[in-house]
Amino acid sequence: MEIWRKLPCLKSDLQLLFTLTGGQCFRWKKTGKNEWTGVFSSRIWILSQDDTHLLYKVILRETTDPVASPKQRRKGNARKRVVSKLLENEGEDYTSEKDPRNMQEKCDSNSYLNKSVDDEELLKKYLRLDEPLQDLYELWSKKDLHFKQAAVKFQGLRILAQDPTENLFSFICSSNNNISRISSMVEKLCTLYGTRIATVDNITYFDFPHVSALTDPSVEQSLREAGFGYRAKFIHKSACQIIKEGGVTWLQKLQTLPYEEAKTELMKLPGIGAKVADCICLMSLGHLDAIPVDTHIYQVAAQRYLPHLKNYKSVTNKVYNEIGEYFRDLYEKYAGWAHTIIFCADLKMFQEDASANTKVKGKSIKVGTKRKRPS
């Protein structure tokens, strides 16, 4: 039985609800009162918190139980059962050196969070706990009254430092999709092509697949049968192109490039436009000045910051770039982080958790209220 470990962390420095379920990552599920379970760095993590501490449990990969290979899990009825439910693995162990998952193991982006690293350090890095968030909130609040209002109820929202491979393919799945369905697709990718970690409370958890596992010619058809639609082609072709460019080494290189260059490189991949590229830059490549702009952020910008944008009926390239530059000029350091807080504060899914009315300096302020679409 895993025991809870404690890490000093005030709630004002980290709010798990907003951080884990606001659309950055799609592998976290609420599994109890004030408890979330997710996967990163080949581990299953169970997180909770009180007013002064972050609580966590870590479950490592099981090495004694049989592990079905992705190839075996995709065959016939076994594949269908795994897709429909997170069932326990079937089949024999598959440890061939020819398995692309093993060939890619040493250069996969998960390797930077390897098993020799202390769990606490992994968690700190993933949650960016070394960043002085309250100082950043104070800086952004001075620059923007709207941010100051949102910050009253949306303290502690952090940008995760995610694995680039998982983040990239997750956001290819995000096209014309909602958080629930994206989460479902990401789990299907993991059960079909990832490596089994362990079974907890009758749910089997898998690593996100290595890039090479998504290059097999059968991938596109298998994903179409699993309900990915046109995204299946983008996933397969992007995986093949990434391997051609150098695999995960290429993704890691994007972390060292200037933001605009990294974004341009990402947009050469099938299924990745400006918004998805900006999501990847912000959430896994360390480019915290990236500003993903969707119709939701367009509406926020038009209503509160750039009223002349109401004259546009869609988010053109010109509008997209104007919104991004405006927020970068406004927030300066870590503009994408501040923008994410504004985005989450306006999401309907969080309205029950962050009450609609609060007070700032004696004035009644509405946080995240529903707004009419701009004409």
C-alpha cells in the first residue's frame, strides 16, 4: 500500500483542480474527494492537497505481472475490449529488441524524467513549483485589471512542464473536439500503443506511446476504427515525419530554439496549425510567451481588450497574430501563463468551483460569467 508523502505548498501557489483539468493535459482524472490520478514519467501519480501541503502517492511499473504488447492488444476482440474499457492486459510478455518501443526507449522524451530521479524532484519539475507564482500574479495584476479580478478566485494555476511527445499528439487529437473526448482519445492511444505500468482499483494505466510506435503502417487504420476520424492520418504522418527529422531529439531541439522558430517547425507537421503549435510551445517546449488563440480567447479579447475585433466574423491569421502580440506586450514575462489563467477563469466548467461573484476593493466583480458572442 502506497503512503501519502508531503511537499510544502500553499494552495495559493497551486490549485490542482484548475491546473490538472483546465485543458493542458488530458490524463488526469478526479478519483476521489480532493484527489486526482494521472500518469507521467512512467509512473502513476495520485495527488491531493490541503491548505499548506501537496500530498502525493507514486506507483511504479509492475515488473512481475505479464505485460501484453501493443501489437497483441490491438488484435481482434482484445483490441476492442481495451478500447472500450481500461481492462487488464492480455497475452504474453513481449520484450523483443525489435519492438519499436524498446528501440526508442533511450531517446524517448520520457527519458529526461528517468527512474533514477527523485519522485519529489519529478513532481516539482512537472508542476513548475520553483516558479514564484505569487510574484507573477502580482506582476500581471498590476498590468491588467481583468487579470486582477480573475486572480481573486483563480489562484495557483500553473503551466505544466509536459512531455513533448504526449503533448504534441494529444493536441493533434484536440482539433474540433472537447476535453472529455480528447481525454478519451489520448487514453485509447495509450492502451493501444503504450507500455503497461500497473493496475490500480481495477483500472490499467499505460505510458504514452513512443513516437516510433505510431509509425507502423497499420496505425492509421487502427485509429480510424477506434474513432479518431481524420486525426488518425495526422497522428501517423506526424509520427513518421518526426522520426525522419530525428525523433525525440528533434522535439528536444525545439525547446532550445526561439519561440517563433519552434512554432514554424511544428507547423510543418500534418494536423498542426498555429493554435496547436502554440499549445505545444507553451505546455511542453518551455516557450511560456506562446499565446494559443481559439474562438473562446477571441471572444474574451474582443469583449475586454480589443473591441474593434468584434467586426471580424472569424479568427483570421491577422486577428490571431494581433491577439498574441497584444497579450505578449501586456503581460511580458510568461505571457502565455497569464493568458491561460484568463482562459480558465472564463470556462463554464469552473464556475461552480470559483463562485461567479466576489469582491475586489469593495466592488462587486463577476468572474467568468457567460458572455454573448460578438457580432
